[in-house]
Amino acid sequence: MKSMVVINFLKDRKDEWLKKKIKNSMSEEEKEKILEEANSKFSLQEWLPDASKRAGQISISTHPCRFSHPSSRKNKNGTTTSIIYNGEFTKDGLLRSGNVKDLESDALGNAAVLDVYKFLNLELEDGKKLIEHIKEESDIAKDLLSIDTASYEELRDGFLAMIESKDSQIITSSKIKQVYFPIANGEYHLLSLITNSAIVFKLRKIIDDLKFSKESTAFRDARRDGKCIEEKEYKELYDLVMIGYGGSNHQNISVLNTKYGGKAYLLPSMPPNIKERLVKFPKRDFFRDSLPTKEINKIFKSLQRISEIDYNNVNIRNARIFRYRDLMDIVLEYMSAVRSVSNEQYHTDSNFLPKYQLIWLLESRDTDRLADDIWLDKLIDVIVRWIVTELERETHHKLKLGSQEYQDIKDVVSEYKEVLR
């Protein structure tokens, strides 16, 4: 049984042809004669052989050469300078033909053969295109092409001429820009830059669907008329640029170019506007990555000057303790700032903070912070060692803290235990 999609296609072609041929002024006899001609002309027995002979006058392509230069259709040897890409879907993150769903194949050639192009691109009941069935020699294709007026092989070869080049030799055109791509010493590939029109017009279709959907149109009309707009999802693309192919003769470029009036969209290709982060979530160590170097160094220089005083009394000790508290205030300030951006900036795969710092700094770990004090005791010890190490570094290791000075640092840090939690 022949596909109803094919039968309806030929019926529509016949109806269009009859509208042009039959005039109201004609007699019934003349109309009947034209109707008989149409029934014969658009029958499978007559239309298929004629279509298969004409199929070679148009080439299915994903990268038509005329988008690069309108006069590059054929080179001096008559070879078409276009290709058809047959790729498989791969999740490799690249924008290419194989990774874009529902691409329309393009074609270029004799505009009078567009009916054959449309015929071969009919989507049959199983979701496959007719050209795919013919190429795979499916039962549907064999049934369709088995007619009395021509052989199956003759019809199949004729239709496949639309996608298969008669000349296997790859030849480019001098009108297309060339790139010499080195692959080894003294060796290179000569690359011809041609446009993937299938993707170009897929983008056009997506944008048109977005811009002219029922919801988008209603939203724009209401906004233009100053009416109250109900809050709901609305999408819009700004800064679009439209590019034209072929000028006033867009039908000479390709089938898809004709379908879309020779107009396509270009998306903005500007560098991203990167928002400067005043606070960055640390990747390896909070004390090295997040604390402000100038403020910290200023306090340690002050501690250095205090340590160089020859005598020691309660005022000197209190001055040191005051500076320790200044350090802790800065630690707490930046702890809060880091926590505020943790949900947005923390990424497991690129972060190497020790476990106790993750519990301390991640906003999402607040429950863990209350569960026990193991991580907190570890943090206090690290802060004490950090102050001691930085103080010794600032004094070029000349300063050796006694037990009382060390205990003063630990006491000050311990005062902030619950605030650190």
C-alpha cells in the first residue's frame, strides 16, 4: 500500500496545477480534458519517472557554497562546490550539524526542480524522510518505486543523484576564501570556508518562534497599548542583527534561503560583561585566599614594633592583645562575607579547602557547625598558629614568643569561639 503522505503530496500538486490551467470561460469538455491530463501527469506511473530524471538538477547540501560567494555554484570542471554533512549526535559541547536536532537539509540548483526536493523530503508515517527510505532500500521505498513505466533501480539511482556526487574528486572554487591549515612539516590542508545554512536558518526559526509566539505577541501588544500586563514568563532577545543573502535574488542561493526570504539573524558576539567580585570564596585556604593583605600586614607591623620595645609591662601586653582582637575582627568580617557568597561560588570539583574550613565557611553546613566542636577546636588551633607564624615571619623569625604570649593569643581567639561557629 502506497504511503498516504505521498498520495496527498501528488494530490496537492495536481490541485495547484489545475487551478492555474482551468479557467471559468472554458467549456465542460475542455475542463474534462485538462482533468484527464492532470490525472495522468500526477499519477505515480508518470510523475515518478519524470521526477527521477530531474532530481540530478538540484543538490541537497548542509553547506551550500553560494552563501560564501553567489557565483561559486560550479567550478570550471562542473563539479558542485557544496557538501552534505552526515554526522551523528555526540555530547561533545560543540555546535555542529550532528548536534542540532531537527535540521532541515538545504539544497541548491534549478528552482524548477523544487517539487522533487520537497517530495524527497516528505516525512512519512514512521517519522523518516522519503529520501532516507530510498537510500536504505526499505520496503516502503521498494513498494513506492515499483511501477510499470520504469525500473526500480532506474528510479532509485535518479533520486539519489540529488545527494550523491557524480564525481568523487573534491574540488573547491577560487571564489571561496581558502585557509592553509598546517598539519606537519611541509604538509597542510586547504580548507574552504563555507556556511552551514541548515544551522543558520534553524536559529532563524527558533528566534521567530520565540518572537512571534502567541504569548509574546499578546505581551507586546498590551505593552504598546499601555495596558496592565499580567506577570508571567516572557522571553525576548535584544541587539539582534539581520543579515541578507543574495540581495534581490535570494532564490539563487539555496532552497532554505528562498524559504526565509534571504534573511537570517546574527546573535551578539561581544565579550561577556564580567561582574567584579568583591568577595571570592577561597579554594585552598581561607587565611591565604580571602583575607585582605594590606590590612593584615598593617596589624602585624604594629605588633612587630611593639615587640621591639625593650621593656615589658601590662600596657605593652594590653597593646598586643588589642591587636590580636583587631585580627579576629577582620577574620570574622571576611568569614561572614565568604559565607554570604558560598552558595553561589562554591564548586565541589574545583575546591580544595580542608574539611573543617568547609564546615566553617559554607552557609549550607550550618547544621554541621552546631553538631559538635571537633572542627571548631581545630579551627581555633589553626588561627592561633596562623597568628604566631605571621608574627614570626614579620620579625624575620627574630621574635620567639614565650608561653605567656602564646597563651594570650589562644585566650583571645577562644573568646570568639561561639562567634566563629
